[in-house]
Amino acid sequence: DLFASVEPILPSLRDEGIVVWVLGSGPYPPGVVALQELLDAASEELEPEDVWQPKDMNETCLYIFTSGTTGLPKAARVSHLKSIMCLSFYELVGASSRDVVYLALPLYHMAGSL
């Protein structure tokens, strides 16, 4: 829905090495990655476990962005183990899919996003 807002600056984004990914029906200009086409072409079959299971739970699972101590945004590494530990909090307090969780933290804050 917001692609029209980005389209006028596509050339400058490309010059900066920024790739634009879009979910929705196209057509889109060259260089824009249309995610819907990729999703439609993706297989419904799961990959074998040895392909997606981490070999080490301390490996990076995802990055979150934080302002840190400098006030400037930077990526912070979150391991597979830490993400699973965050998920286990809900089990610890007896939460279920029927519960509603109100979040006062910004989603870029690790405690808010996980």
C-alpha cells in the first residue's frame, strides 16, 4: 500500500545499495523484489531438520536494533538460546494463545520484540 511513497526515491536507494522488498500485487519496477511471487513459488514441503536446525544454540538467530549507550541505532545479536529462553517465559507464567499481552515497550527493544 505504501510503495507509491517509496517509488520516487528508488534510484537514490539503488545508488545506496538498498534493496526494496514489497509484499503485494505488482507490477513493480526492475530491482524491486516482489515477495508475493516468491511466496507463491515456494514449496509447501518442509526442509529436513538438519537444514534448519542450528548446530550451536549460541549461533545468531536474529538481530534487533537498539539505541544502545550512544543513542545511535545499532544491531544487537540474539542467539537461538536467548530467543528460546524468552519464549519460555510465557510458558512459565501459564500464558496461552487465548491471552492478550499488552506491550508498553517499543518492538525494537528485545524484551518487547521477543
